[in-house]
Amino acid sequence: MSYVILNGMYKDDSFIPRVNKMVSEELQRSNYAGDTVILHDKEIKPCLGCFKCWVQTPGICIIDDYGREVAKRMIQSDVLVYITPINYGGYSAELKKALDRSIGLLSPFFRVHEKEIHHETRYNEYPNLVVIGTLEKPNAEQEEIFTSLVKRNVLNLFSEKYSSQVIYNDDDNTTITKKIERSLAIVGEGNE
Amino acid sequence: MNKQLTFLMCSPRGEKSASHSIGFYLTSLFEEKGISVNSFSVYQTLKIQEEIEEMIISINESDIILISSPLYIDQAPYMTIKTMNIITDSFQQGKISKKERHLFAISNAGYLEYYHNNIALKIYEQFAKENEIIWAGGLPIGAAGTHAQYPIPEFLKMLEPLPKEDPRHEIYTKPTKLLDSVIRTSVDHLCKGEIVPKEELQKLEFVPMPLEAYIEGGNNGWLEAAEKLGTTDKLRDKPYER
Ligand SMILES: Cc1cc2nc3c(=O)[nH]c(=O)nc-3n(C[C@H](O)[C@H](O)[C@H](O)COP(=O)(O)O)c2cc1C
């Protein structure tokens, strides 16, 4: 089983590297193989909104940079993990820069899914999704937005199993470990 | 003194976008009411430091901030988030002073149903809250592609000659007239320094046609585009299949 962590931290974040390390260790303990992509280190241009990844070069973004690699890593993993500081309830700009470039993983064609319009799948299998957001301190409104956002994303990304978790910067290691374990258990094999 | 508005146009598609078409329709209505408008196309602005500074100076002087942005994967695109972060940093650095200032947002979704925009609008509201800007509300636009192609006034003019019983009135004319009226009422409130009442914005919470009809139109659109490019048999390719 494979994983990829998309780390959407900003350069000056001193907390997320610790969380990232703990998530990687937990995944490896559960026999997943994979690694982390620190997105701010990568050259990823913003999506042009041109839909050429749907009609001109189907499945591949026309911008030839690391954005392509991220999309490929996403679809080729069994577990996809986003780690992001929560920005106004949503994802960080760094994470979003990569995700915007990944819509080629879907088919352009629309269909009704859960009584709403969504896209058809392009691939037969999609990764399970774990989203971990960090906040300096509890913020009920932003946490609710974040949780709903992950739920909506899953409708668009077709993950069979998913979990979302909020970790506070002043959580101690035991609490962080428990939260990570809980998140991974939801998408883990034991929960088939 | 005249009120001032900063408009942030947040689509990479420039003039071909719904964000541009609807956003500039609002700014034209604001200008008719004597509001002075400074517009920034953030994909261009963020490339140049002096333009970023100009944007911040404009926001500092503004009474209203108007964001018109696409919806990308259930929230704003990267560049819109980055713009919000730059504004937040500028508040923290004291480059924008706190004063009574409203934020109004337009979220433009490709899917038909307005509610795909709900989370994006809540995120704009949090951005406002974090910076002590008054959240004045937002427009959840579904099927935004139509407005990208046809600006609201032109679209209404185009539909006018259709016979009364033509079904397109129900799915296009009626919703567009309603959107126009909500936009005009919103502009009126904002000009008076008021938030837009929720009941007004809730008028947009309806789905104007059966989902299947929209899907058929959309899917035909992809097929036509692919046919022109000679890629019809590639549309379902799986280049990254394991
Ligand atoms: C990367 C990307 C992601 C998108 N995600 C969504 C989505 O989650 N929901 C939706 O309704 N439309 C989605 N769309 C469609 C856009 O919202 C639609 O094209 C809209 O018109 C864009 O606004 P603009 O015309 O101002 O650029 C997406 C488009 C792109 C390019």
C-alpha cells in the first residue's frame, strides 16, 4: 500500500513539520510506503482554468512542471494525505496551488452523483483521503467549514473512505498521536 | 467625499471569465451611483510588487471590497487565497488601517446548482471576520459559464425577441432577471453602507432547470470542443493509470 503526503505549509511554519513527521511515522508503522511532497519547495504554476487537461491533452495538464507530478502521485497512491494550515476555514494557498492543477484526474463529462452534478471518474480507483488541518487555537466556525469542505471534496474526488482532523498548535504529542491514529484508522485496512 | 471601492477580479481567464463579466457589471452599477472604483486583476497584479502595493493602498482607502472569483474544487483558487493572505498580512503590518469597510463576494461555479458555492462564501466571510471587515454577503452563481459568454444586460437583450411561450424564458430569462434584480438591490445597499439582507441573497437559492438537461448541454459542449481538436477518442484516456 502506498501513500503520498501533500504538505501545504508556508515556509515559516514551525509546527507542521512536526505533525508531518508523526503522520509519516504512523503510516510507515502501518506498512504504507511513500513520502512527503513539501509543496512550497516545488515549482508549480497556477492553474490557467483552460480545461485543456480535459479536451486537448486529456488527463494531463498542459503546463509542464511539478504540478503534473503531483496529480500523478495523487492518483497512484492508496492513501492521499493533505496537511495544511487552516486558512479562514479552507486550505492553504500552497496546497490549493497543487490541487487546482489536478482536475485532469476527473473526466470532463458530467453526471448526477448523490443528487448533484459532479464529474464522471477518469480512473477506476481513487485514493482514500486524509486531511489534517492545523489551527493556532480552537475556532468552531472555521473547523466546521473545514470539515464540510473535506466532505464536499470527497464528492469530487471519489474517495471511498476519508477522514478530516484538526490539530491545534498547542496540542501535546500524545493528543496529536491520538488524532493521527484516529484519522488513519478510518481509512485503514482494518476498517474495510 | 465619494465612497471608494476596490474590485478584485480573481479569474485566470481574464475577459473570458464569469468573474470578469459579473464583477464588472457590478462595478458599472457602482460607478453610476457615484462610487469611484479601482480594479485589479489579481493574476496580473500579484506578479508585480508595485501593483501589489497599489492594491493595498486602494484597499486602505476603500469603503467596499468586491471579490469576484471562480470556484475551484469547492473553494476559491490558489490565487484568490494568496490575495487574501497578502491583505491579511497588510492589516497585521498596519498598512491597511481599520475603519468601517464592507466585503461583498461573487463566487462563480461551473456546476448548475448555486449551493456548490456555499463553502467558498463562508471562507470569504471568515477572511472578513479575521480582518474586522464587515461581511456584507455574497452571490452564489451557478452555471457561471453562461455569464462568462454573455454579460447580463446583453444576455437579457438577446433573449427578449424569443416568443413568450419559448421554454428558454423559464431557464434563462427568469433567473437572469432575478439575478439582475438581486445585484441591483445589493449595489443599492452597499452604496448606503449597509450589508445586503440575507432574504435578498436567498432569492438566488433555486435550481433553474433539471440537472439532466444541464448535463446533456455540458457534455455536448465537451464533445464539440474535442471534435475540433481531434481528441474525441482520447477524452477518457488514463495517462497515469498504475
Ligand atoms: C481547477 C478547476 C476546478 C473547478 N472546480 C469546480 C467545482 O468544484 N465546482 C464547480 O461548480 N465548478 C468548478 N469549476 C468550474 C468553474 O467554477 C467555472 O468554470 C467558472 O465559470 C469559473 O469562473 P470564471 O469563469 O470566472 O473563471 C472548476 C474549474 C477549474 C478550472
